[in-house]
Amino acid sequence: MRTAFYLPIAAMSLVGACATAPSESLATSDVLIANRLLANRMVASRLFANRLSTRPLVAGRMSPSSMAVNMSTAGRMLASEDGREVFSALVSCAFPADVLLTATVGGLSLEFPGELGLAPQWAWAPLDRAGQGWVSACMFARVNARDVAIPISMRGPNLLLAVDADERMDWALEEGAFFGNFFGPIDQPLQWFACRGRDQVAGEGGNLANRLCTVPDPANPGFTMCGMTFAGDCGSFASDRVCETFSQRGTFYQRCHSAPLQSQCHDHGQHEAEQSTGTLVAVFDQVITTFVTP
């Protein structure tokens, strides 16, 4: 049974028991457990257009309460259909499947189910940096340039994104990886990055034809077909890769950079690097690698 939450009561404490977030030691494990297949159809314009509306949410709590929704934090986003779609994706990424957030907007009763549980602590506290990274990567991975629902397998260095052998076999085409921070300052460019995976580079078919967010846009150099910043090619199959390592057992990339590694002079222990041009390059630990069916 799902737990009913009311959203978001920024000034209130959590009522009842709280789920615990995965520890950092668990988050870096390669242990494989449940399937995590998600459909996706959100177009980039909807996500970008609702960026400002997200600001009141990240600084507060999505706290369960028997009181009515505090529309001062969620009202702007929930007022439009596109905003509700983005909000639904946020909830789906952040909260586990036994959580159901509810709200009333314009006389309509709305429900927003959790799914992955990548940042359950958002229920009782502001979204921390790691939570922002996981929710952002999840949101970016679900964007689809063609506004169609294509089942994807989402994988990463987090037990909640672990997959079993059947899923790895059936969802075998590597699209690429997504990382960044959707919740950054609104007066700065959006940090949303994608790198191109092995099978997308090789021109493999299947459902990769309907997934274009890791494909460079020839009409807009430096960006993908979805408008995300194109970081480069993900792995060691490329002459200059973006991500430091690839987990063969977990089939996901780890520590991905906003630019190819060879263009940087940096200390791998830092979260920021510097290109030979002097430009700072961000390094992300919260990375989601996506796969589709052949």
C-alpha cells in the first residue's frame, strides 16, 4: 500500500516514520538487485520551462502532513499541465514506490506516485547536493526529443538503480549517460549534460532511433538533439572519453565530466577540473546510464 503524502509543507516536520536514504557505501556498490525500467516521454522544453518553478521546492521539504497543500511552494508548477508532468517526474525519481503524494488544484484531486526512491530524504529536509544530482540525472534520462514513451533501463552506482541479468540481456543497447544539476542557480546556464554511449556511436538500431538526447545536433554544435550540453563520448571506446570508469558488472559509467578527459589538467580527487583553456569542468558522481531494447 502506498503512503499518502501532502505536498509540500516546507515549514513542517515529518509526521510518522521516515524511510532512510542509501548510505554512500551502498551507493557505490555493484551489487545487483531489482529491475528499474521506466517509460519516458518528457520533452526538454517542458523541463526547461519549469526550472524556475522548481526553486521553492528544492529549498524546502516535501513533508507528509494531514494539512492542505502549501501552494506557495508547489502552486506555480502544479498550475499547468506541463508543470504537473515535470512535478510527477520529480516525485517519481525522488520517492520510493510505496509513497503517493497528493494535492488539490482547482478543485481537482491529483496524485503523484513515487517510483525509484533516489532522494527519499526530501520528504523531511531540503534536497542535498547528492540528492539533487540523482534526481537531476533521473530527470534528464527521461527526456525524449520525440515526445514518445520508450521503455529504458536506467543504471548507476546506486543500489536503487541495480538491474538483474535478464534486464541486462533484454535492454542491451547502450545509449549513453546523463548527469548535471537541474536545481542550480536560475541566473546561470542549466547544467544538463549527456555523453554518447557505445551503441549510439556505432549507429545501432532498435529503440536508439527514438532516443536522441545523447546525439550531437549538427545544427547546434556543442549540444545534443534535446538541447542538453554534449559532453562527448562516454567510454574507452572513444579516443577521448568523458567518464573515468565503466562498471562491467553493473553496466554503468562512473565519475563523468562535462568535457573529455584529455582536454583537462586536474586532480581526479576533486569535483572540479580545469581544461587546457582554463575553463572549469564539472565532475559528477551521480550519473545514470541508459539502455534500450534492440
